[in-house]
Amino acid sequence: MTDEAPAMNAVVFKKPYEVSYERVPRPINPQAGEAIVRVMACGLCGSDLHPYRGAEKGLREDTICGHEFAGIIEEAGKGVTFARGQRVAASFTTACGTCWFCTHNLSSRCDTVQLFGWVNKSGCGIHGGQAQFVRVPHANGTLMALPDNVSFDEGVLLGDIFATGYFCAKNAMSALADSQMTPAEMTITVVGCGPVGLCAIISAKLLGVGTIYAIDRVKSRLDMAAGVGAIAVAPGKSPLDVNCAVTQSGRGMDAVLEVVGTFDALDLCFQLVRPGGVVSSVGVHAHDKGFPVSPEQCYDKNITFRSGRCPARSLMPEVCQLLQSADIGRIISHRVPLSAASEMYRKFETQEKGVYKVIFDPWA
Ligand code: NAD
Ligand code: ZN
Ligand code: ZN
């Protein structure tokens, strides 16, 4: 980079347990279909922790981190329908908006999909949103115009974790459509009460679920879950006791939502679910321990398993409508300058008390 090249502040990945706040080249000259977004708010996600912990390998050193951001169109390339100055939020993966998957509510499997903040060792991929500016390919499909009454912080949540929590809960409910139960009669358990788990609890409530239990290993996370309307299962108490306590004859949960991304958590979900119930999983399983149950065990319990990367762009308009009733902003615990990234990665990773959803301001 020469002294004259435009530069910006960003958080870059160095190696496991090390991210760095640095001056890096600024994206300029958007090509056809691309937009450059001036980032006004960006998020730290549990998914950022997988490469940070070294569990997800292959991320190239100096990749700009982060896949959650909202901001203002700085420059628009040819064919982009957004105008300079327009307020937008991005989904955490790019979406062309026109392929079969994008037009069938599965934007996360777009033919050209890329994850923001992921450049592999060969240099393929795109930089992320924990920066002052970000280049957005397929801007028309990836970005959504933010209504005036939706803040940038809310825009960050729409593009990933609120959409993902909603996806997780809705997948469970749709799989139970033939169960002869109303949502109010259902009892579900959410395993994992990080920011995405909290969004799943809030979403399940919005979808009318009657009883929601929450399980986590960390007391402060359980307290948060209780704060958004779940019944916390005390750490140390066997979660399996919950089944007996709340369902007659201990038949088990109608649905269990897995929002962690570990073998143990998914295993617990299969133990908790009742025959004919559903395990809805959104945790990213960056491990090689395999799947906790066999096809035979699934057969013997008539289990429905749903999973996958959230098609956030497909869901953003729907979850945006829910914002007013959800008060989702209450899960944001920190709004700090981007220069605090290194410290906040550490605190979020160690689940320091009081650290839930962290939003960075790249201009503070
Ligand atoms: P997080 O790391 O803050 O939350 C995970 C929570 O699980 C923590 O509170 C932790 O204490 C708890 N936990 C760990 N082991 C447990 C166990 N065995 N039983 C119960 N609880 C346990 O992260 P987050 O931001 O809430 O993200 C949660 C997961 O969702 C991550 O795996 C993330 O990658 C994934 N995610 C997936 C998508 C998607 O599209 N599918 C999108 C966003 C995030
Ligand atoms: Zn994420
Ligand atoms: Zn597409």
C-alpha cells in the first residue's frame, strides 16, 4: 500500500486467538453489480469464534473479519439499484437474487454464495464487515433497504442472528404442523443461550410457543434467557429431568433447538426430543466428531431433523416486520469502537459475565 492509496480501519484475522485492528487498503471502484458500503454498525458473531478458536481452519491471515454489518451506500457500480446515501443492511452471505435458490427462499445456497469475512489460503473469497467500508458483490440481491424506523444496530441483527434464531424456531414449528397441537400447547427446549439462542427464544415466543425451556452451561447466559421469557434449567440439574417434570409421563420435548455447534449439545437434543418431535439445529459444527445418533435411532423415535445455514436474505423482509414486536435490541450488551475488537473477541469467547451481543462502531 502506498501512502496515497485510500486506507481505512478494520479488524483482521492473524492467527487463532489473535485479531488485530489495523489500517488496510480501502475498497474502491465498485465493479458492475457491486456496491461499496460505509459501515455504520457491525457485529461480533458466535460464528466468528470458530476460526478465532482455530476450530474452523483455512482462513487466510489478514482477512478482514466479520459478516454482520449495516450502513450507507458509498458508491454503487453499474446496474446497482441502490443509490448513494441509501441506508442498507447486508445478509451474512451474498445472494445474487435471481438464481433458483435465491428465488425459492434459500438464499444461503445461492449459486454464487460467498460468506463475508472468509478468504481462503488460495486467496479466494471476500473480506468482511468489521471495517469502515466493505465491498459487496451482488449488491441488489445481498443488501436490503433499511426502513427509516429501523436502526443500523437492528439492521446488523436482521442480517444474521435474528434471522437465524427465527429460522431455527420456524423450522421446528413447520415440522410439527401435522402434530395436532397448537403452538400454545407445545413445550420446547433451546440448547445454547448465546445471542442466537436468545433470538431463537424470542422467535419461538413470537410464533406462539407455550412453554420454552433454556439450557446453557453458563449461569449469566441462562439469566439472559430467563429475561426474554424462557424457563432456565439450573446448571447442574440434569436436563433430562426437565422432560419428566414438564411433560406427562416424561414423553419429552415437542421440539429441541440446537444453537451451540458441538457434538454434546446435539446429542442432548436427541435425548430430550419426544418420539415424533423435531430437532432443529443451527449451530455450526466445526468438529469432526460425527453425528450423535444413527439412522436406526432416528427411525425408532420418528425424529425430524432440520438444519443448515440460515437463508438470511430470504428471511430479512419477514423478520424486519417482526422487529416492532420483538424488541430485539435488548440482547445488545455492548456498543463499542471497532478498536476494541481484540478485547471484545476475548471477552465474548470466554463468555465474560454481561457480554452478549457486541456491536462495533467503526467511526467512534
Ligand atoms: P455463542 O458461542 O455465544 O453461544 C453458544 C452458547 O452455547 C454459549 O452460551 C455456551 O455457553 C453454550 N453451550 C456450549 N456448550 C453447551 C452445551 N453442551 N449445552 C448447552 N449450552 C452449551 O454463539 P452464538 O452467536 O449464539 O452462536 C451460536 C451458534 O450458532 C454458533 O455455532 C454459530 O456459529 C451458529 N450460527 C449459525 C448460523 C446459521 O446460519 N446456521 C448463523 C449464525 C450463527
Ligand atoms: Zn454470524
Ligand atoms: Zn442466487
